[in-house]
Amino acid sequence: MTRIAFACLCFCAFAYPLPAASLVPNDFAAGLSLPEADGTGIHVFEVPAVVYEKAQRSDLTDVRVFNAAGEAVPHLVREVAERSEEIRQPIPFFPLPGKESRQPDDLSLRVALQADGKVLTVDAGAPNQSSPTSCYLLDTSRWKVAGPSALEFSWRSPATGLLTLSLMHSSDLVHWQPLVDRAVLAELSYQGSQVVARRIPLPHRALPYIRLDCVDCQAPLLLSEVVALAGQPVTGDPWQWTRLSAAQVTEEKGQRLITYHLGAKVGVSAVQLRLPKANSLLRAAIETRGSSNEAWRQVVRSDFYRLDLEGTPLINPVAACPPVSAAHWRIRVIADHAGLENNNSLPELELGWRRQEILFLGRGQAPYLLAFGSVKAATEAISSSPDNLMLATLRDTGTESHIRRIKPGPEVSLGGDQALQAPKLSMFASVSWQKIVLWLVLIAAVAMLAVMARKLLRELPTKTD
């Protein structure tokens, strides 16, 4: 039994892994200097696109922040918070006679107002029945903030297709000033594809009363709702973008396939196509795969368009998708109304991923350095360490407002491309010495058990009949 206990102790001693050697800046291909950081407080900066080009993991768990002594300091990677300050508020609107029967300067109205200027009723006389009702008075006096930055319209049939509108505004319903000379709203359908544009940005703060005139309406514009909007998302565009050019064009079962290659390790969650020609419409499926040995899988199927309507560009909204990290992308063209039969006018594929930022604790002497691009770091799993827990606690306890935002400096070369290559190991070097010793201990233990079993069998009395 003593021998067996000794063998078990040997097994535990050799099987327990030794701590891995600490990473140093030269284990990474490149870095970004952080000249504004110091050894006090918490700093945060948005991750530049160059980091994703060399990072080995899309979640950026292979980046480190070092101080002047080459020591890694606590850090964490998080998505930039998508906060929105947009305010939406429906506003009243009142039909007016058409522009053909009255000019804006001649507008004669009987308007009932409250003491605070809110419109109760509008009487513009009996409208001309032969003229479509496509003019409206919009009352924004109920708006509680500085003023709307855009108006969003909803309407009912029969007004469909393209609508060209003009807007004027007034503070007293007597004197009118131009607000928006020409704006285009759209509601188009063609072979199952749709183009919808319902929002008109306002160039500056509007006066309380706005008159809407439909310039080219062939049918009545029957508004069902007008919503005033103000404010913009604090973070603006929530995605970072990269634009890819077509690498290859093939045909498969009568469908055109356009392939692209993505070198950056990113988690793509938004897709857009930049069509080369105006007034183009394309229905397509976006497919991806991680390597050439894998099957293609669809992540997006949508209508993409680029229209030029009297100088007003209309582009389809961004197509969102579940986060996917893949090197190979392709477009499967389902319906081509963009003239893609000419290989010289292929669309560019734009891929977007959620903007991220790095939060780190200043510790030690400056200057600080963000290091990225390391096969060695990519193989090390970052667990929820006490340092990261501490940073999360500081964030959750109201310290967020005291975090100092900095800007990264220029890129610096560290270990170079060698850090991006896995080390070439021989057959024996590829097996760690801990595993070799473990197998030796196991073989010795089995041999010892065999010897003991043989000895016990010899000592047993022979059974006689």
C-alpha cells in the first residue's frame, strides 16, 4: 500500500500544470501607444479598426495593456453602450385647400387657438372638391423640447409611389418662410421588393406652425400620422464598418455568386451593399463560411436598393444579422435589377460589427501600450479574474462618470508577423513534459499492480479436491 500511495503522490505532483510564462509585449505583432494614460484612475478608449486586422480572436481576448515595466494591467473589453436620446411625439395636423387654389402668401385661415398657442380647429373655407387634399397644417407648438430635427409621416391609399413635398413654417400663421424646398417620400413595390422612405430631416429649428404641400401628388395625400423626432443616438452609428471588393464571380444553378474575403477577426452583425449605379434594386442572400471545407450558410436575405429621386438619395436600411465571425462571404443574387451582368460594376460588401472599447486600470509607470495580434495570447483563456471583477464593480457602483476617455496614439511594431504564426514543433516537442511524465507514472503504477497481483496469487493455498 505504501508503494501505491507513493505512486499517487507522484501522479498528482507531475500532473498539476505549472503556471504559464507571463506574456510580454514582444509576444504580440503590434501595438498602439496610449500617451494620455497615466498610473492613476481608470481609462477607456474605443478600439480602432487596425486592432481587428491582426487580432486572433473576434472577442479580443488576445489583447493586453502593458505599462512601462512590461507588466500587463487589468483590463476588459466591452461593447460601446448604445444609448439613445431620440424623442418621438405625434403632432396634430389639419387638412388645407390645395396649392392650386391658394398661394402660401394668400393663405386665409380661421384658426382657434388656446392661450398657449395650441391649435384647436382650422377653418380654411370650403375646399375645392376637384383639387386633391394634399396640403396640411402641422402644429408643433406642443413640442416640449428645443424643436424637432425630423418629421416622420404615415399615410393611407391612394397616395403611393413617390411624393415630392415642400415645407414652410411660421410663428403667427401669417408670415411664412421656406423650411424645406423639396423632399421625397416613397412607398414603392416591385416584384416583391419594397422601397420605403417616410422621414424628412429638418435643416434647422422650425417655427411652431409648418405647412406641408405636396408638389406632384396625382392623388390625395391622406395622412394618418405625423411624428416629430428630436435628438440623435449618443453613440451615432453603433457599428464599425469595413468595405470589401469582389474577389470572384461564378454561376450556380442560374444564380450569380459573388465572393468576398474578410481578413479581420470580427463578429459581424450588420450587412450593407454599396451598389455601383443609381436607381438599382437587388434581392440577394448573404452567405458565409469559416473555411473552404465548410458548407455555406445564409445569414441575411434582403432587398438592397440605391435610388436617386430628384437629387435625394434613398438607400435601404442596414440589414442586421446574428453575430458571425467568418473569413469567406458571398452574395447569392436572387433578383437582379441593378445591372450586375457586367462584371465591371459589382457591388461592394460592407460588413459592420458592434463598436467596442477597452477599459483598463492605470497601474505602474507610463507610457502605456495596447498590444494585439498574438497566437500565444489567443491560446490562453482569460477567466473572470479578481482584477476584472474589481473593474466591473467600479463600473457598477457609479464610478463610470469618473472614467477618463483617451485616444490611442500611433501604431508601433512589436514582435512582427512572427507573433502571428504558430511555433513549429517536432513530434516530441509537441508533447509537454508533464504528459510524458504522467504516462511514465501510469505505466509504472500498472506494472507495480501486476507484480503485486502475481505475488498474491502465489501466496494463496492451492485448492485440492
